[in-house]
Amino acid sequence: MKSDKQTVPTATTGERRALLSLSLAMLLSSLGTSIANVALPTLSEVFSASFQQVQWVVLSYLLAITTLIVSAGRLGDLFGRRPLLLLGVGVFTVASLLGTYPSLPVLIAARAVQGLGAALMMALSMAYVADIVPRERTGSAMGLLGTASAIGTAMGPSLGGLLIGTLGWQAVFAANVPLGLAAFFLLQRHLPATTTPRQTARGRFDYTGTVLLSLTLAAYALAMTVGRGDWGLRNNALLGLALVVATLFVISQQRASAPLIRLSLLGRPFLMAGMAMSTLVTAVVMATLVVGPFYLTQALGLSAAQLGLVMSAGPLVAALGGVPAGQLVDRYGAHPMTLLGLLLMLAGSSALASLPVAVGVAGYMAALATTTAGYTLFQAANNTQLMVGVTAETRGLVSGLLSLSRNLGLITGTAAMGAVFAMASKAATLPTGSPQAASSGMHTTFVVAAALIVLALLLGLRRRVPQVQTA
């Protein structure tokens, strides 16, 4: 760590208002991810649809974000972040209203459009922070955005359950409308114009690269999600398609006069290391969300209400720890705090592999809180280091790439960690198995998770701290 603590100047009133407006946009995008999950059983009943059909209410949103977020960031670099961020909030709000129409196909389509708006909000909110906040306060600002995202994720299931129970399933999607209008008003009022040069020529945008990258990411995301964990011919075919289209994308970027992603940018070790670490740690966090509930119900016998209470420990730590984590980054530096966050995650993952089996619920909550605290600190530090280490003209793109790395971690973590748990517990499907089998699966899953964190630590130790770039 740095021995000389940095003195961090106080934020101005205008800066605080702009950051709170951006935080609301981040909260909206994360709320859109978590609030719909609790509605799936109700939607299955209302539309007389199978789980495979209603799961597309969640998948269409996630796929839209994953496939479009890099392009969203790049468009912000070219055409200006403020108008596109406002457009994203508007699209998200209108799509939320369309989602109340009593038709499953319309709802799925509306959720995909909602994902487009969320991609713009996620990519451009983080890029905006580096534009309007001095470098000395970037960590605190990133921590605030992380807190907002955690609050949105944490309140989604409980708010969704309350709305379904009192007002019906349509209220789950209608609830985003007043929040979206509030976010639009606040951003319009308090968000300053950035100094990022705007290249308004439409020919500067790489449409071919955008389509190829979107197809690559869509094929990969579908390969990881179709079949509900049963890997088969469709998964192999989609993964093969992703590899083929990815090759075409690389070729197109080599030939394009204004490529979507400059390959030289991807060749920068500090950027690739930051993205790889983000993917690895997000996959580990996803394991707590995918594997944790089955262990808690099968091995520890928790009821649904008890499960929700225990699982809320992680989002609660993230919500409370985001701003302090950012302050630590500003005070001690991004690089050492990145490593400290990873060490905390390693301790938490190692504890999840053994402590719950030995101690029970208290051990699980302590290990989960440690893991989440480490993840919160890592995110604030890694995001800060990447955002201040690139030029203003590429911050939108890098923000999109960083968000993409997290989404790929979510998708890969769901598939890979779920498969590890199923194999280790010898369960054909996750909801089955004895308490002993669930304990075995839990142990093996988080031994693998700890190994992933060790790999991330090695990347972090080897990563050189870049010189701060200016426009």
C-alpha cells in the first residue's frame, strides 16, 4: 500500500447531484436484471407457458445487454455520452411500459428493448464518471455507482414479490416507469456536457464490426444458457458459431478504417488483465447466487423465507460497502486495493468451501460477507484504474468492454459453476440431491472458485500500473 495517504478534496454540489443522477440510472439497470426473476412462476401460470418459455423474459434482457454494451459505449465516444445516456433511460422507460401488455411474446420483445436501454445506461454512466470527476475522487464515485447497482440487485426480488402479491405481475414492469421518468428528469437537469470530442460523421461508426461482435456474443451467451445446464448438440453448435463469427470479427477489425475495437487497445496488458480479472471474480460471485440457494435448502434445510434473509447478506454488504470501498481506493491507490479485494475474495471463497459445512448458516453468512466485501473493493479499484488509464475518447468503449467482461462472468459463472456443483453432488439436476451430496457439491464448487481467484491474483500482481492518459 501507499505509505503517504492522499488528501481527497470535497466534491462540489453540482458534482454530487450529477453522481446521484448517474447512480439512479445504474440502479435502474440492475433492478431490471433482478426484479423479473421472481415473476417467472407467476408468468408461467398466467400465460400457461413452460419454464423454458418464460425464462426468455430474463434471458432476452441479459442477452440484449451482453450483445450491445460494447457498441453502446463506442457510440457514446463518437456521438456524445449525454444524449445517448438520456436516450437509454427513455428507451428503458418506454419498454417497461410496453412490458405490461398481456402477451408473452410482446413482454419478451419489450424486455429485449429494455436491455438496449440498460446497455446504454450501464456503459455510459461509468464512462461519464471519469469525465466529470477529478482523478482524486474517481474511486469514491465508482464506489457510489457500485452501491447503487447493489441496491438495485438487492431490492429486486423483495420489491417484485411485494408488487406481485399486491398489484399483480404487470406492476413488476410498470414500477420502472416512474423511476425511469425521475432518472430522465434528474439527468437532464444535473448532468453536464462532457469535453469528449464528438465525431458526428456516421461513416465513423463500424456497423459491420458491431453486427459481427453482437452475433458472436449472442451465440456464446446462448451456448451457455440453453438447455438449462444440460450441454448438448445445440450448445456445441452455438459455441462453434461463436468461434467462427469471432474470427470474422477480428478480420473485419484489421481491415476497417475506423474499427469498433482497435486491436492495439486489446493488446494493452493492463486492460486485458483488468477485463480478465473482472470476468473471473464475477463468475465466483455468481456461484454464490446459483449454488448457494441449493446448498442452503438441501443441506441446511432452510425455508424460502430464511433463504431470502441469508442470501440478502451479500447485497447488503455490497450496498453498505460501496462508498467506503471507493474512499479506500482514493486514499491508498487503485492497484493495492485491487489486490486487497482479491485477497478478501480468496479468503471468502476458501471459507465457503469448508466453513458452512462445519459451522452452518452463520459460517455461510460470514464467508459470503467476506467474499462480497472483497468483490466490492475489487470492483471500485479495478474500474477506477481502467477508467483513469485510458484516453477520454475511448472511455465509453472501455467502459462497455468492462461491463461486457462482467456480463460474460455472470453467464459463464451460471453455466460453469452450476455444472461443477451438479457433477460434484452427482445430481442430474440442481434441485435434487441429499444433504451430503449438496455439501460435497458446495465444497468442490468453491475450491474451484478459490482457484479462479488465485488466477486473478496472479494477473493482478503481474499487471503494470499505467500512466494516466489525457485527452
